[in-house]
Amino acid sequence: MVQMFAMAAAFLGDGIWSFVPFVSGPPSWFKTAKENSVMTMMFIFLIVPTFVNSLIISGAFEIELDGVLVYSKIQTGKMPSGMDIIDAFTKAGLQRMS
């Protein structure tokens, strides 16, 4: 998502901010990012994906319902199927709609 916004900003320039809700113009950091475009692109295309990938590698996939753990990939050792999720919600007290 960040990378797509960076590409749009590169092509549209300051005009991209007219598409962002609740923003009247470019923020102050955008000018700095434009002045240091090489460093900005290195950060967006090298550093950010590395950080995001480190979050994915943990293998964690957990489903919580009202703050209570309903399903954990770490505990079961596998990604849930649709029925696993339905069973977990049923055990947590939710009823299936007919």
C-alpha cells in the first residue's frame, strides 16, 4: 500500500493530496521526502518490505473475539480451514445462522 502511494506521488506530485480525505495540501514531511527522493525510494522499496516481512515470518495467525483467543495457528500448528473457524466461533458461543 505504501509503495502504491509512493508511485502515485511520484507521478502526480503535489496533486496526490487532493485525493486524500481531510488533507488540504502536502504535509511538511512530503517536501523533505521529495528533496531526498533516492533515500525515500530506498526506504519505501527496501526497508518497509523487510519490516513487513519480519511480521509475517512469525507465523502467528490468531483470531480473537471480544479479547478472548478463539483460534491460534501457533497452538494448533496449522492454518485454519473454514470449518475450523466456524467451530472455534461456535465453541466461543456464537450461533450459526440457518
